[in-house]
Amino acid sequence: MGNTEEHESSDQNKSANMNNNIDLISLEKLSFDELVATINELIAKDFSKLVYLLYAVDVSEKKLKQLLAEHPNEDAGKLIALLMLERQEQKRKSREQFKQREEDIPEEDRW
């Protein structure tokens, strides 16, 4: 592969990754109903992007499968949205706890 082709391929990968990141950021700004609708659209039209988003948010695959199995007649988009929001809240709490612990370290001992 020549330099030009490698550069174009690299640019395409960066662009794809940027689009996925932008999508993740924009998802956080949606209302719950909009998030559910977006997830249902991804289920129908772009399942691989949904899988990427679930991975990026770090939703437990085991928990997702269990929830979907326990509620087969529920809106899958709604169940997935609830798990995504739950995971985001867990991460927010974890960051707060880490920040509090960091504040307890004397200035001279911090990295």
C-alpha cells in the first residue's frame, strides 16, 4: 500500500472514530424518550453502532442479556436506555469518590 492510500485509510478511521465519539456525546444530551427512540432506530438500522455505544458506555453484556430475557415483552430500547443511564450514573459516582480521595492527599504527595 502506498503512502497516499495509507494516509487516506488513516483519515477514514479517524473520521469514523470521531463520528462515534460525537454520537456518544450527543446521546448524553437527549431526553429519555429521545434516547429510547434513538436506540430503537439503531436496533433496526445500525446494530453494530449500538453495540459500539454499549461498549463505549461500558454496559454489562451479562446484565443486558438478563434484563432482556426477564422482560421479553418490554420495549428493548427502553431497557437498554435504562442500563446506559444506570452505568453513566455509576461512573459519575465513581469519579466523585476518586476526586474526594484525591483531595485528601496532601499537596506534596500528589503526582
